[in-house]
Amino acid sequence: MADRQVNMDSVQGTVPDTVSLAEEFGRLYEIYLPKIYQYARYRVAGKEAAEDLTSDIFNKALDGFRRFDPGKAAFSTWIFSIARNTIIDYYRKHAKESKLIKDTEPEYSLSPDSPEEKLSRSEEIAGLRECILKLNDNEQELISLKFSGGITNREIARVTGLSESNVGTILCRAIRKLRDDFSGWYYEK
Amino acid sequence: MKNNNDKDRELLDNLDRILEGHGEEVKEPSDEDTRSATEFARKMASMREKPTDEFAENLKADLIHRLAEQENKQESGDHELLFWGIPRRKLWQGTLAALITFIIIAIIFIIILILD
């Protein structure tokens, strides 16, 4: 698994010079860009906002990369902690804006066969995102971390400061809640 | 009959398999609630989105540019360094201070010699 690969490689030590720093960061960028982007996509409404946040997160990660110590934490824990704090800052700055802005932009990056399928798929994704944004903060956070990063419950516990068993319980509750909410949304459609 | 903890454990195991890309290894859940939750998790995992290539390339270019800037900043800082990591400016200041001190001591010494 990619995460494990990163951990193994990262344990080799701190990055000695700019060339290897660029190479290492570039490699991690390829692995983590889709995960971080997906995380931001789950957490905020709007594709542009998610892209801006993804840029912010990677810029912060680059600034702090020389200080990143693989002996203290896995890269995934480190970068998702940055992502989480960036989202918290975002909502602090945009406190007055509702999280539940309807995200109606169609997702043309997906490639199902027909235009009808494409549209219904993008509607489903928008519906799912709507349901996620209705969860409470903890549930939303854990669902986003789990499904975007595919990280272990132990790592999620480290990022969020919750206990591992609590993470599991909240995740299961959130999945069941989402299932029910999403099927309600589907039938309304 | 399974209790809630067992059901949660079963759902979490299935979820990990799905997210690791081993969805085919998911065991058939023992109850309807866990089965439908597992199926929903599978659906959610299949609905994950990817960033556009354009966005990925632009961000990569920005990061490379930023890294080059950081490197330039660090290099210009390095040029100020002399041997043993002592900054050139500090070395000059130290040498000058030592020289002035030496001259003052020499003058005092000469004055004392003359007065004697």
C-alpha cells in the first residue's frame, strides 16, 4: 500500500539537500494530491474552494518539510494534520458562510459512458457531499479522513486527538447515518 | 445474535478492505444492517473524485517555483558564511574590534613608556 511505502521510505532520515528534498516531496505530492484534494472536497462546498485549500495545504507542507521528522509521525498523519488545521482556519475565516452551499458543479473529470450517466453520477456525488456536510463536525471529519486518505483508525486518532475506539464508533455511526440520509435524498430525486 | 460492537468491528474490517482496494475480499456480513452499510461504504469509495490534470500541473509548477525561491534564499544566506560557519560580516566586525583594542593598548603602553 502506498502509505506503508511512504512510511518505510521516510524513516530513512531527514532530507539532506534540496535535490533529494524536491524529489522526495515530488513523490509524496503524486501520492497525496488526490487524497488531500478529496479531503478538501468532502469538507467544503465548491470545487474552487477545495482547490484553493489543497494549494494552501501543500504550500504549508512544503514550508515545513525540512522540519518534518519521520521518526515522530508518519507522513500521512503529518500532512492530514496540516489539512485539518487549514480547514479549521478556513471555517474560522468564513464563519458567517453556511457550510451547506449547494454544490451543483457537474464533475466532468469522471468518465462513465453516456452523458446521462455522467450527469446522474455527478448528481449523486453532489448529493453525497450534501449529506456529508449535514453530519456533525466530528463525523464529517472522520468520514473525510477515512475515505479520502484511506488511513488507519489509529492514524485518524493521532490526527484528531480522539481515542482509536471512539474513532471506530463514530465512523460506523456516520456511515449508517449517511446511508439513511443518502437513500432519503435519492428517493426525493 | 451479534452485539453492536461486533457489528461495528465487522463494518470497520470491511471498510478497511474496500479502501485498501481489496473489496472482493469483503466477507459476507452476517446481518442486513452491516450488509447495507458495507454496500454504501463501497459506493462512497467508488465516488471519490480526482483533481483535474490542469490543477495538478499548475500546483506542481507553483510548488517547484516556491522550492527554487527557498533554495535561492538559502544560498544567498550561505554566501555570507565563512569558515567554521562564522558570518563574513561578523568576522570583519570581530577583527576590527580586536585591531582597535590592540591599537589602544599599544598607545597606552607607549605613553606609559614615555612617561617613565
